[in-house]
Amino acid sequence: MHLTEYVCNDKIPRGLILDNKPNLCIKNPLITTRWHEICNKCSLDFMLLTIKYFNSEINELKLKVSTAKTGVTQALGNARAEVVFADYAETLVRLQDDVTEKKHCKDCDIGRVYIWKEENTLQCWGKDEDGLPDALRERRNNTGKYPFTTKKQVARPHDHYYRKIQCTKKKPHYQFIPTNSLS
């Protein structure tokens, strides 16, 4: 999902959520709710600002990449350059898959897989916890049968629906090719 799609859907991606909490009046639900609304608005404003200025930098980067590709093609020839580009494209796909898997495993380990679903539920219920079911209210307040913890989570009855990727440490399945061995 691209950043513009997140903005259009009024969602905030994992790395851009401001997890800022008020220091005073934390027992007042009105202040806490309003605080979270302001933090979410700030995150969305940051996303819009980033999108606005990324476009010019992306165009500059595309120009640099195309000049670098033409330089490599001239140095190695068309056939050899296509082989090198295909190899690096495969390596890039594998690296992206590894990063995605590591992020998923990290989220599962610290119990952050379910937070965004609860936030959406709060938004659907008018952004107050009074109308929420008891189980959701207990989990949100870190009480009840399955609270969120920063420690490694114990398997819960519904985990098998969300954990499709087994979080095991694997050796990287890509191979680094030094630049001096291309000629």
C-alpha cells in the first residue's frame, strides 16, 4: 500500500503513528480521546507533507537511475547488462520479502498485530470506550484475559488466523556479488 492510499483511507502506517500520551489528566477519557485525535491529525499532516515533497525527489532519483543504467549498459553491453539487472531485481525482491517477514515477526512478538483493528473499532463506535464490548475495553486498558504486553506473547485461541508466516530465523537466501567480478 502506498502512502497516498493510506491518506485516502484515513489510515496511518506502522512507522508513522505518533504514540504520544498525555502526562496530566490521564484518567479523563475526554482529554485522552482528544489527545489521540490530535496525534492522528498530526500524523496525517506529516504524511501529506511527505507526499508533497517526495514527488520532486522521486523525479530526480529516476533521472539518476536512468543515467546510471545507461552507463552500465554502455560499459557492459546490452546482453550482459540485462543479466546483471535481472539478477539484482531478483535479489531486491528477496530482500523485500525478508524485511516484510521480519516486520511481521516483530509485530507478532510484541503483540502489535491487533492494535490497528481496535483503533478502527473505536472509530466506528464514535471514538469512546463506553460503547465497546467488555473484552475489547479490557484489552485496550491492558487488563483482562489477553492484555497487550511487550514480552513475548503466549499463543492465543485466535492467533492461527493471523500468523500465516512462521517466525523463524532463516539464513538469507540471496547472494552478494562484488562489483569487481562483473567484468
